[in-house]
Amino acid sequence: MAGTLTVDTIQSDSSYASTLNVASKINFSGGMQIGGQDATFGGMRNRIINGDMRIDQRFVGAATTNAINDFVVDRWVVGQTTTGKLIAQQNLNSLTPPPGFTTYLGVTSQSAYSIGSSDIFRIYQTLEGYNIADFGWGTANAITATLSFWVRSSLTGLFGGAFNNAAGRYPFSYTINSANTWEYKTITIVGSTTLGAANITNGSGISIQFSLGTGTTYSGTAGVWSATNYLSATGTTSVVGTSGATFYVTGVQLEKGSAASPFEYRSYGQELALCQRYYEKSYDTLTAPGTVTTSGVVYTTNSSDSAGSLVAHVPFSVPKRTGPTITLYNANFASTTGTWRYARSGVSETSYNMVSLYPGTRAFNCYGNTVAAWTPAYQYGHWTADAEL
């Protein structure tokens, strides 16, 4: 059911002396709005995860290097075909975010780079197929969806992006009217019944791209589905074309329907858990992987009557999308991977090689060097698990 109910008050029957003042609207289109505040009852109206850029498990707010071509804040990748052109960071340059938000993702161009025909500079998120299966794109049941977001740049003019998957692409464009000013944008995507069929498993469903500079090979007509691999609209602004140019985005929402609703603000714990399906770490939430710390380490003990290997079983907080790639970190040495600390009675601690074994969606095992017989021993270290798309 979709519609709007507008009332001044909701009053109980005569047996109760209570009245709820509303003076606003109740919108039954995946959520409910009362007094300007959004409340969602069931479901996941916004299919974007970490659309307000709050969760940053990898960098914890620190700046990336200009060689970044990977995840910056959780679920969001900053990609560049020629490295060294962009620096990205959560809350880059410490701007005041748009109303209702505390975080954003920002990039800065490091030079005036001339875009080649095959160049692609972008911010993007790939959505798991399970999470957009009901869009029906590429089928007779294709629905209309709406993308909304807040954007800000030192440049003005026509900007672009695209929705894409293995079967279809939908370039879009929007205009930034004023430099260094947060502006709210909406894009309506009419689902195609012939193109855009998405993978509806735990693999890649669709990807949402914000172009920072896209060559002609990957630029197409805005607002039209195509089988060609377009990642932006033709004739849009190149952020990397201007040295020092900036681009910021937050409040990204993708939802069913032809109109944008208020941003679905989920609790921090909910948003973190959604992110942990794709990436999790043993470090505290506000501690970057590779930090020297014993807080939160996996700690196991062993006592054997024969020589053998120390083994640790590590469960995940959230089941993963697929069996993840495990990286093991030494708690005592910054950024040292593949080793943990080991000690036994009467012997000083030392580092020793660790190997992850049988990573699954709910847990992984790891084991280390052979230890001496009849020796109470312990081992400890950190880990990350990456099951990103």
C-alpha cells in the first residue's frame, strides 16, 4: 500500500483521555514520517549500506594515500585507473555536513590530469544481489527506483554516474549549481524489462557509480539503459581535471518508488552489523588494523603431552557473505601480518608464523608453529576478514 494520510490529531475512543498531535503526514510507502522524523517499520528501505559514511573500520577517519584504489569508508570504493590522482577520507577537510548528518566521504584531486578515453575515476558501491532481487530489473516485473544524495564540490556544472551490472547500464547526470555548497539531488531510474537483469545471489547485484572523471569509452547517454559498459553520462565534469578540486558525498539512498523519502537513519549498531557481513576485524571499532595493541586480541592457551601446533578457532560477530580472506596481524608490531605472539613457561615471547585454515561464513581456524611437548603455552593476535564484493 502506498499513499499519504494527512491529519491534525489522532484521538482514542471516549474511554481514554489521550490525544496524539501529529500535524504532519503519515507516509505508508516503506516507512512512516511523523513530525518530520522518519521511522521505518520492518524491511530495509534504503538498499545502500553506510550511505551516510559513518562506518570506517579500515582507516578510522585517517586520510588514504593517493594510491588508493580500494575501500575507503565501509562499502565505498574510490577507484582510479591511474593512481596518484586522488586522496580520499571520511570527513575530509572537516566541513560542516548537511543537516542531519555527521559524516561524509570526500576526495581531493592531486593534479590537473587530462582524462584519457579509457580512464575511470569514481566513487562506487556494489550491492549484493540478495538485497536488490525485488527490483526485478531486466524482467517483466522491473520497478522504478529513486537514488537520492547530498553532494558538494569546488566545481560546478554537469556531473555524472551510472547504475551497472553484467547485463545493463544506466548512466545518469545531475547539476551542481553552486561551488562549495551542499546540494540535495534525486535521480529516478525506470527499470528496464529487457536490460539490467541483476544477479540475485550473494554475488554482485548492481553497482552505483559517482564519476570523478570518465573517458569517452565509458560515457553514454544519460537516462537510457544500454548494454554497453557505460559508467557515467557523456559530457560531465572531471574532478581530476583540476588540481585541488574537491568532491564530497553523503546521505546516499536507493529505494523503490518514483520519489525520494527522508534518509533512513539506522542505529550505529545496525549499520555496523550490515557492514560486517562484508568486512570485520578483531580490533576495537575505532582502532585501525595494524595498530600496536592487545585490546581485543584473540587469545588461546594450550597444554599438550606431545609436540604439536597451537590452533585457534575464531567465530565472526556477523556471518559473512562468503568465505572471507583472512589477514592475521601481530599485536606487538605495527602492520606486521602473518604472525602472532607466542610464549610458553620459562621462555620469552616471540613472533611466529600463523596460517588461516578453512575460513567459512561463520568462523575460521588458524594455527602456528609446532610447540614443545608438556609445555603450557599461549598465543595471541589480531585478524581481519574480507568478504567484499
